Amino acid sequence: MSSAQSSSSGPNSDGLHWPPSSPSVSSSAGSKRMHSDDDGHDKSGRKKRTKREDPWGGWGRAAARVIDAFSPVNLMVHYYHQVLSGEKMYDTLSTRQKRYYESYLALQKHIPTFAAEITNKSEEELSARIKEMDHCQNSARNSDTNVIKKAIVSMVRVLYPEEVHALQDVDGEIKTNRGFKNIIFGRLLCPVNMDWANPETQSSLIATPGLCSTAAWPMFFYPKGQFDPNDLAKGLLRGELLVWVYKYIFLAPSAWHPNKHSDESKIFSTGNASLHKLYNVTPRSLAYVATHVRFALSSSEINRKNGGSFKTGDFFWHVMDYLEDPDFAEDVKGLLEWWDTQIFPENQEKSAGTNEACDSRSLMKKQAAERAKALADRTNQSTENAETSDKDVSANQEKEPTSGEQDKENQ
């Protein structure tokens, strides 16, 4: 624990006592989980009758999938209150502590009532609620890890139908034959700064998986693993596996398959995106999906937040660093727009429907108004020209001498 954490044992400015609680809740083997993370249906496919849960469990699951699966909620709240109370200045926080703080702000933005809820709770009640959120945050992440670990095998087989022989020994339950030991999985995991076609590279990565930097983009970030070494931005984060896993987690397990079409509106209404009130693809949700694809392709059996030969938490933040880098703002804007067409096409159609430029009736009204204005302008101009002409005639008549005046001039 950092010195910052150990120094904040007293109440903060809101009267809340911290340090924060443990990021996870231990339980005996026979105790019930606080919340199951299934799809809400029984074995026959009928929707289960469930009691209406309070929002904290759902907020915890949203914290994992939409905000930050690698920062315990209690630490997010802790460092936010340290800065809020003036006990810490933001600029003096470490990089990790700043991430906790920024993740709290993202959580508060996504759940507008969250700040009021934690302020109005007693110390004891708040501690219990935050523990519940931490538990459900971990539960959601672990649940997604388990289902994607199995589903990724089918996805890779669909992506590479020609590689039947190379994929025949890959098992959905056991990960022994994945990672760099498998020619296809290894290629997808290989960093773009290394040449997978070189047998020495393959041998090195098999022997020392730690050579794979969390800051280097893996080939699965690109469609079919194909990228341009002279233009790494081209196709970046548009890989098929990313799209399919995003659909699996946020829409429905059946939504990912490219050759199977379902009722998208029905899928969205029951999926995690709807439950978590996610209506557009966000940098954080995209980075979250990237971590699951990376782990599922690897031979690692345990998806650790931090630690191990490949630090998944660091990988998440390297993806986030790119997506939030001002130097790539235009690229990322285009990327997220592309993603929205892949995941939420109905939302894009609704947005287009309210856009005057795409509304034919509005366009016709605009054209009619322009024609009326042009006609009025021409009418006004004609009137002005006629008045000017009348004035000129009158002026000329005033200047012309009468016959008597003309005779006098001639005399």
C-alpha cells in the first residue's frame, strides 16, 4: 500500500473514513454469491423471476465493462475524495493514482446519481456498498473471461476456415495449445514490431513470452492480422475478433457470428449494453474488449489484473493512452464512428433520422423557403427598379424646357 493510502486513515471532508476496503470480498465455499452474472434465463430459456436488485451490483458490473476493470471501485472513490478534500493535489498523484481518480470521474459521468449516493451513506453502509460494487466488478470481469476463453476458439476458426489442421488441437476449455505454441494464435498475438514469419521470432516468443511488450500492438488489432508497417494507424483496432467479442459481451453470445443475423433491436434490449446504458462504443469499453481477446488467445490460464508474464492492466492502459492521445484525436474519432456502425447501427440510423441534412421533408421545406426568398428578392428588386425609373422620368421632365421657354432662349 502506498504512503498516500496509509496516511488517510481519518475521515475526509465528507465525513467518510478511509483507507478503502479490500478490493474483493472473500466468502466461504458454501456461501452464496452476492449476485450471479448469468444472462437471467433458466435452462429451458425462459426468463427467470428475479427480485429487483438495488443499483449497486449493476453499477459494479458497469464499472468493469464500461469504465475500468483493473481499478477497484474503493480506490477510485478513495483518491477522488483525497483530491476533493485537498489532502492530495492531483499533480502530486502517481500515474496509477491518477488513473484511479480519472476512472472515478468516468464512473460519475456514466452514473450521474453515484456522487449523491455515496455522499448520503453512513460510513458503515458506504463501506458495504463499495464492497458490493468491487465484488460485482470482479464477477463481471471473471464471467466475461470464462465465456470468451471458450468462444474465441470458434471465432478464430471462422476467421481462418482454411487453417483446419493448425486449429484442430485447440480446445475451448484448456488453453495449453494456444498462445505462441500455435501458429495461428501466435501470429495473432505477435507484436507488430516483430516478424512472426521468422522461425527465430517464434522460438523466442515461445521460450520467453515476456518479450511481448504491453505497449506493442498485437496483430489481432488489424483485420485478419494484416497491417501496413509504414502506416500502423491503417486498420488499427478494426480486427474481426475485437468486433465479434464486443458483440458477444455487450449484445448477446449469438450476435457475434458474421453469417447469422438476429433481430438487433431485440438483442440490444436484453444485452449488457442496454443494462449498462451504453449506446455508443467508448474508448474504455473498446480497451476492455481488447484485454479479453488478448487473454483468450494466450496460453495463460489465469487472467490476472496485474502481474504475470503479461500485465493485462498495463495493456488496457496502453490502449487507453492511444485512444485519449490528442495527437490521434481525428483518427480515434473516425475509429469510434466506424465502431458505432458495427455495434449500434440502429442508433446511427436514429441519429441520421434527426439530422436535417438527411431528412427529405426538412430539405424540401428549406428549398421552398429559399425559392420564396428568391422570388421576394426579385419582386423587391423589380419594384425598386420601377420606382427608380419613375424618378428618372420625373427628373427628366423637370429638366426639359417648355415651348415658351425654348422660344425665349431662341430669341
